[in-house]
Amino acid sequence: MQIRPLCRLSALLLLGATTAYADTIVPPPAWPAIKDSPVVLAADPVRPLLLGTLKVTLDGSSLMDVRQAIGVGVSQRQGKGTDSLDWLCYTISDAAPMQRLWLTSSELSRGRIDAVVAADLAAGAAPSAQCPDLPPKFKPVRFDDGLWLGNVSADQRKTLGIPNKPVPNSSSLFQGQSGSLQMVSSTVIEFRGSRAVSLHVAHSSQN
């Protein structure tokens, strides 16, 4: 099965982190460059993202609906045409360390959220107009299986094919078929010691 949709999505996310518009947008960080091939998974590990009780389904929920439900957030865009990337950015200021969350939508998804990026922030970081503080009602933030920044459980490591030893990063890939749709999911985690310090999760489906 071809994985062009995932490659396309990764390229768009990379674009989001490499073109600078100072003080006007806050793009998501680029997906980490992983030297080793991703672990190929037999089952799709990507679960809905939970913002408090708000469920965000990748390739299902739209940026517009999530922004309306949360009540704050700035719709941001980078690129044009097939290279465009849209996102919402939020700061989780009561986390230790402070965290930032991006909900992104590539041109392929046409307004549906097809990737989630999260990262620990350096000391001294603060919410901004482009990345406001996520309201308390929409915390805690985690995927439906509990995956998030910080500790990655033994069960989550097993599901994602992460070794039970210190690694700087991990990458996994799922490709499947649902009816006439080709599904591709990717998860990349960066570690500092045993702590997951950045998380990149994508899920897309194409005819």
C-alpha cells in the first residue's frame, strides 16, 4: 500500500515549522527526523484526543467545531493551495513543565483535524494571543488510551513498539483498509530520559 498521504501530511507539518511569520502565527514544531524505519503495527493505535470531556477524533472532528466548543483560540494558516496547513494552538500553563498543544489540518483533510502535536515548553514560556491558555473545563488533555507527555506506560510502549529501555525517540506506522478507504496512522515520540517531551500523532484516510 502506498503511504503518500502520510508523506504529504508530514511534509505539510514540516512546512508549518520552517517558514517564519514573526509574532503573527505560532506553527507546530516539525516532525522529528528519525533515522530508523518506523515500527510497523498490525492495529491502528491512534485514539481520540480528550480535552476534558470533549472528544476530538482525528480525521473526523473539524477545527471549526473544536474552536467553537472551546470558545477561545485563533485559527492560523501557513502555505497556499495544496501546501496549506491550518491549526489551533493552546497552552497548558498549569502543567509542569508547561505544555503546548497544536491541532492541525492539512489540505488533504479539508478542515478535519488529522494531526496532534504536543511539546513541553522551556522555562519562562507563557500563553500568547496565538496560543491562549486552554480553559480548565478542557483539561486534563490526553488520548483516550492515556497517552500523553510525561510517563509512557508499559502497555502504551507495547502497543507502539517502544523498547523497554531508554531511547531518544520512537516512531510507529500503521497502514490499513476500511472499505474503499486507505488509512494511515503515525506516532512519533521524543524522549528525554524516561519522559516523553514531544508527541506527534497523525491519522488520515483517503480513497
